[in-house]
Amino acid sequence: MFRRSRFGDLISRQLDLFVRDYPFVISEAQERLDAYNRADRDEAEELYGDYIDAVETGVEILADIRDTFARTLEEGIDEQYEREFNRAVAKRLPRFALDIENT
């Protein structure tokens, strides 16, 4: 049986705002991934590190959005919201799902 997400609409709007307000974070991550994919073997490791740094910037912003709202919720409900938020990020912005559960 499928269960509707309690916070689905809210999280969708939050992710819309992230995409609208932080397009440079998304494009920088893509640019760094492209640079890594084009790199010679001797440059690849450093460029991959640059890519991971760009992704971590996005993860930190998303985690801040998530945590700021979660603080307004009752204990227990906040954990449900966080799980739903993390799943939505993994689905919509998979690049930024990297380690969001631990952030």
C-alpha cells in the first residue's frame, strides 16, 4: 500500500527554492564533474576532490534548510520530516544526496 508523504508539498517547495536561489551551486557541481570527466589521469584526483567540495556545499545548504524547519516540529515528527526530506533530495537532486543523512 502506498502512503502519501506528510511533508511532500512543503519539501517540494523547499527544493524549488533551493533550485531557484542556488543555481550557481548546482552549475558549479556540474562544471566540476565535467572537468573531472575531461581530465587526464594525473589531474583527475584533484579535480574529483573539487567536485566533492562543490557537492558538499550543496549538501550543507540543503541540510540547513532541512534542519531549520525540523527545529519547528515536535520530537518524532521532526525525524519523519528529515527522512522524507532526505528521500526527496535523493530523488530530485541525487548529486546532493551524498551524505545528507549524516549532515
